[in-house]
Amino acid sequence: MQETDNTQKLDIGNLVIYKNNQFIALNKPAGVGVQPGKTTEKSLLDLAEIYTHSKLRVIHRIDQPATGVVLFAKNDKALAALNQQFQDRAISKKYLAVVGQLPPEKEGTLEHFLIKNSKLNKSFIAKDASQKNAKKAVLSYKLIGSSERYHLLEIDLQTGRHHQIRAQLSAIGCPIKGDVKYGFRRGNKDRSIHLHAWKLNFKHPVSEEQITLIAESPNDPVWNALRE
């Protein structure tokens, strides 16, 4: 059976959040990988290159079932400058996450050590820092809204570990809606998870002015109810 490319239905222009001579930012839909993978479907990088008619450079990634802002560099100089900001943790990354259980506190900071299992494509909480390949993961969260069934958390990501938000929220009993890999009771029909890369704040790679990019959360009943 031949695979169909669902990305053909996307209007690439509607995904563009911001563009200039140095970089372009898009609001990634759920199910679209940032880079080409094993499937025949186009990645976000493919779509962005079709839109710009040029070769782009990957700076960072978000998980395939998640949504939100992704930045691509248009040249090597911009890539180097933005990569440096990510390495220096000079870029502010805020996410929105929908969970089914209230966290123990309305706001707080989570610190864990994570171990990535590449075969399972999953990260596990380590007992302590001494475990082999354990990496420190830190985030802050704040409860910003609730509906009858779900709760909305704003996440300030301070480190960039594999599946960090998903693993850390699961560790406090708050797996993300739809994220069965990390303990949510059932998946979303479209295999998405309710994790959204919301805001990205960084310095322009040439002018050094502060840039803030905001990606609207998806248009679905759960996000819409919590947005209100």
C-alpha cells in the first residue's frame, strides 16, 4: 500500500510566522518532522525550502507529535550565531502543555537527571547524577488556566534534553494529553500530543535586536477552551 503525503494538504505560507534575510520561523503542525525521516512525507525543512526556494539550516528541533515555533537559518553565519545562543542558553523557550492532572503546586521548578534510550526513543528519570549518561534537566512551570477536564501549564525550558518536558511532567504525575508514551491514559486521534512551542526570544544574528516569536496554539476544542 502506497503512503500518502499528508503535508501536500498544507498551505506552507500559513505556517510562516516570521522571515527576513537571516532566518525563517514556522509554526510546525503535529505529525510533521522537523527534518526528513523514514517516511515519504515532507518534513518541515522540506516545506520551508519549497517556500523560500533556497537551502536552509536546522538550528533546533521539537518533537514530531508536538506543535509550535521552529527556526531555520538562511546562511552559515546566521546558523553559527543562533547555534551559539542555544549553546549559551541565551534563548528563552516557552511552551504550553495541557495535562489532565493538577501539578502538586501551582508553580515550581523541576530538576531531574534524564537518560535517553535511543532504541525506545524515550527518556527515563535517573536515580541520581552518577548514573551513566544521565544529564541534568531543568524547567519551570506555572498553572495558567483550567477547563472542566484539563489544565494548561506554561513551561519555561531552561535546558534542552530529549523529551524533557514530557518526561519531567510525567514524573510529577502530570503526563501531557495524548502522550501515551509517557503515561497519559489514551492517545489523541491524530497521534498528536498537547505540547506547543509557544514563544522563542533571541537576539537577531546581525543587528542583535531582541526578537520574540509567538506561535498560535492549534485550533482544536481543548486548546480553544483553555485559551478562553
